Amino acid sequence: MKHDFISDELIINALREDIGQGDVTTRSTVPQDTVVQGKFIAKQQGVICGLPLVERVFQILDPEVLIHFLVKDGDKVSPGMVVAEISGNAASILSGERVALNLLQFLSGIATYTAQVVESVKETKLKILDTRKTLPCMRALSKYAVRVGGGSNHRLDLAGGVLIKDNHIKAAGSITHAVIAARIHAPFTLKIEVETETLQQVQEALNVGADIIMLDNMDIETMREAVRIINGRAFTEASGNMDRKNLLEVAATGVDAVSIGSLTNNTLSLDVSLKLL
């Protein structure tokens, strides 16, 4: 089954990058018709993510390679747990191993960290959002992993919403000018979000009718006062240096959501290995 977050072009380019002019080690040491069996084994506790990509890597390399999954994306795994079983031509499996594992480990790391963040605020109403801070060409996959981990996606790209940040405000002249211009020129179906750094900016964004007000790099007391001023008249999003250490404090201010760049740009991969039997 093909999923909309999977890019064959990305996988093909990754295989080309890794295989280069050919897998010289496998070609030199393993008879061409050798058939093997193997297991993907989790070596850490976490949330697995990226199994459809693993399958697609081998479908592209060799449709006769068979994979049987023992878990599904979003399942929790522990050290020693078998994630999947694989069988087929040894050369195909060995040549696709690193690309498959890189994708699986990377996305599982994002899903695992996101799940930890979501778990830390489960008793609150706080919504956990990602950002556009992703590796180039890996955004759709990274944001898929955030969803698998229980988080929610902010806009996918620059066309996904109006987000007026500090540099837009500087170039437009003011928050008011920027929001009015956005109302005129942007599609009416898109919400307008404004990044604010002070209570004065919060009030200006509120007065001009912003749909979402981002409270950027505010201390807890200022954030709490901003939420009081907004009083439900706009959706509120906290941003800037957010991590699990301060999320409960942030949630206590009454803010609706928090966007966390480290969900996708500062996570450790989950250790998963492939062992031939």
C-alpha cells in the first residue's frame, strides 16, 4: 500500500547515494543467488515509525523481497523486540539495509521524542505542534512521525497559512499593516497568525483581528498576562525555547498550544538493527 507521505523519488535518490556505482562488498563476497532471512530488532525503548518506508525501499530494489511486520507505526517497542522479519535475495537486502534503517531510526526517534513530550502534558489541554524546522526534503516524513508520536502539525509549507513574523512586521511597517494586507491578498480560507514579543504587540494583533497570536520567547508571567488580555478572542500559541522542562508551567498560563522545533530538528534516532539469521 502506497502512503501519501512516502516519496519514491526521495527513496530512489537515497539508494543511489548509498549504493553509488554498486555494492562492491556484497558483489564480491556473496553469491548472486543467495537467499537469506533476517529480523529487524529494536535495541531501545521507544515508538516505532517508518515501517511503510522500509517496505517501500525493498519494493523498489527487489519486489521479490518479502517483509512481515510484527508491529505497526505508533506501537511502543522495547530492547530485543522483533519489529519485522525479512526474506529474499541477500544482495537486495544487504544493499537496501542502510537506507531502510536510516529512515526507520530517524522517524522513530522523532515519534519517540514527540510521544514523551505529549505524555508530559497529558493532564493539560496543551496542544503540541511541530514547526518547519526540518531537514530539507524530509518535511512530510518528519511531520508524519510527529503525528505518529501523538503531536499535531503546524503548517506544512509557506502556502499552508499566513504567519506574520518579526521580519514581516518590520518589512510591512507594523502588525496592523501586515494583517490588513494579508486580509486583502491572502486566500480567505487561511487563518492569519501573528508573532508577538511584547504585550503591546499582543494588543495590536488582537485589535486588528488576528486569528492566532504567537507568544514568542515570553517569560511565564508575561505569557500569562498575554493570555488574560486575549481572553479567548484568538487562539494562542507559545513558541521559543520550549522543551519538556517548562511545558507544565507554560500550560498553566492557559495558552492553547506550544510549537517545538526540537521535535524534528534535534532528536536522537532510535536504535534498530537488522540481523541475518
